[in-house]
Amino acid sequence: MLKHVTFLGAAALSLSVSTGAFAQDVTADTVVAKVGETEITLGEIIIARTMLPPQYGQFPDEILFNGLVDQLVQQQLLADALEDEPAVIRYTLANERRGLMAAEVVNEISETAITQEALQQAYDDRYADAPEIPEFRAAHLLVATEEEANAAKAQLDEGAEFGDVAREVSTDVTSENGGDLGWFGAGAMVDEFETAVMALEVGEVSDPFETQFGWHIVTLVDERMQPVPEFEQVTQQLMGELQEAAIIAYLDELTAAATIERPEDGAFDPSVINQTELLE
């Protein structure tokens, strides 16, 4: 779009356009203005309004209406001055039309697929009989050598608090929090670390062990079964999954019923997509 401020600013200085037309019944096809033989409809004005940046919401509707009429009139004047339509406009419009129509179908599918009943069913299917998954909360300290790890373990065996020792010697970013790693489940840590954690009782401290990151000592702070998320916590995720599944199913149906021709392997050099000079 052309610069909004140019047209809307001019409209703000002159509000002399008659508003008598607003008294009549209007539809999206109602002609608002004409440039030569080209009609500008109310529908086009409404679409142009939806494309304005949010800050234009501070203007009264009268200013916006007059400004948008000016904008589309001036655009039409400039468009009429173009003698030959460049190929890039034709191809751009084809893509835009295809995309807008596809988006409309997607919206219709979403309205059908995403119902409260479907969401509840998806939630129940996912979580009603979900197996209990253990989670662990652990703290650790990380040092570079086995000697440093043994020295840290000696402090712990003598009664030092794990968090204090971690803050003192650990090179991991968790040292400021006393080595606290928060809650995690199986598969979140490297194998050696996970094995060490799962072998501990709550409150127990491991012997030093090595991973690819260095030498660790870990303590199991607590363990629990992973809580089932509330319905509201996963609604957006389930909505996305239902929408995607419905679109894929519909696309499969359309594909099976359509005759589609695709380029054979090697028919085009893939680098042709970069040849914008073909649009000239």
C-alpha cells in the first residue's frame, strides 16, 4: 500500500466530503467512488481499513473513511497510468488469490474440526489413561577433574550442605542456585547422569562420576509422578493438532480425487527459482 500518512493526513485537513450516502442501505458492492470507468466499492474500502496499522485506530471513522477513499482513488490513478502490466504483478496476484482462497478453506475446516466436544475428546484420549511417568528433581555440581570431584565429595561426607559446596566449586551455570536442576524426566539428561540419578534415594548423594561435560556429583532432591496437565493448559496445543489433522485428511481426500501433474526428476534445474529476470 502507498504511505497511509500522505492520504490520511490530507483527509484530516478537509472533512468536506458529503456523508449523505451513509443514510442509504449499503453492501460491500456499493460503489463509493469512481476513477474514469473504474468503480471503487465499499468492500475495497473495508479491506483497506483492515490493513491499516493499529495506531490508526485513534482517528475518527470519518477521517479514516475519507482518507481511505483518497488513498484508493490515488492508487487507481497511478495504476491507470501504467501502460503495460508487468509479469510480476500477474504472478503475484495469482499467488495471493490462491493463498487467500486456501486460507478461507482452512478457516472453514477449523470451525468444523475444532469444537468443544472434539477438544474434550482429544484431551481424554491423550490423558485419561496416560501411564504415570516419573519425574526427578536433582541438584549437581560439575568440576573439571576427578581430584576436584573427590575433594568436593569429602566436604559433603563431612556434613557440608550440598548447595554451599556447589556454589563454591561448581563450574555449571546452576551453581548460583546451589546446583538445582529443577524437575526433569527420563531422557532429559545424558545416560550416565540419568543412571546416577535413578540409582539414588531422596536425599542421597552420589559418588563422583564422569560424563562428556566433566566430573559430577548429584543428589536426588525429590521425585514424583508427572502431573497430568489441566485441560486449559493444553487447549491451544490440542487445537493446533486437531486443525492440522483435519487439514491433512481433507488434503488427502482432495489429492485422491484430483489429477495432479508434477515435474519429473531432472526436468528443471532447481536454481531456476532464483532467476527473477524471467519476470521482466
